Amino acid sequence: MEVKRKVISMGERDVIQEARTKIETLQTAFSRECKASPDAFRFKENLDQMLKVLLKARQVDNRLLIELEKFYQTASLLIGLGGLALNEEAFQAWRAYDHWHYEVVKSQLQVYGPTVVLCS
């Protein structure tokens, strides 16, 4: 049985290259003044893993978008609630990625199965 993956059309945008550029910029800024900590190590691993996924990616499909979302959620947790302190340049690179992620990835990501909306 052959499984066909749905390719998501993004018009003229090269989403893979845009993501790679944003994450490489973040990685460069982060590595300049990185303070050794467990959260910094996890963040660096997260960046490295996402770049490997992007290098292998040939097309934009839901699998790639899910990987980008996992990267975003992990990084966001480390930056927001963890002990990771970003320098100003890395923080600005993160904000640029954050903006791009909401504009491009969140709008195209398709979630399957039951979902729960938490209200406070």
C-alpha cells in the first residue's frame, strides 16, 4: 500500500530556505555569547536537529511543518520558562523567527486527531 503525502502549496515562497536562513541566523547569534547551561545545551541541540531536518527536506508537507512546530515549541519553552538567557542579537533573531513561524507555519499546519482548547 502506497501512502501519498500531501504537498502544501506556498505559492512562490521557498519556505525551506527561509526557515533555514532564520534558524542559521538564530544559531549564529546564539553561539556568539552562549553561556554553558543545560538549557543552552538543549537549545543548541534543538537548533542542530532542525537544521538537519531542513537540509534533508525536499518539499513542504505536513511532516516538515510538524517538525518546525516541534522546534518552535521546544525553543519557546526553553526561552520563555527555562533558564536560557539570550543576548540581544539572539533575542532579535528569535523574535524574527517567531514572527515568521506564525505567519508561515501556523497558518498551513494541519493537526489531525482530537485536540483540546484550554481556556482560563
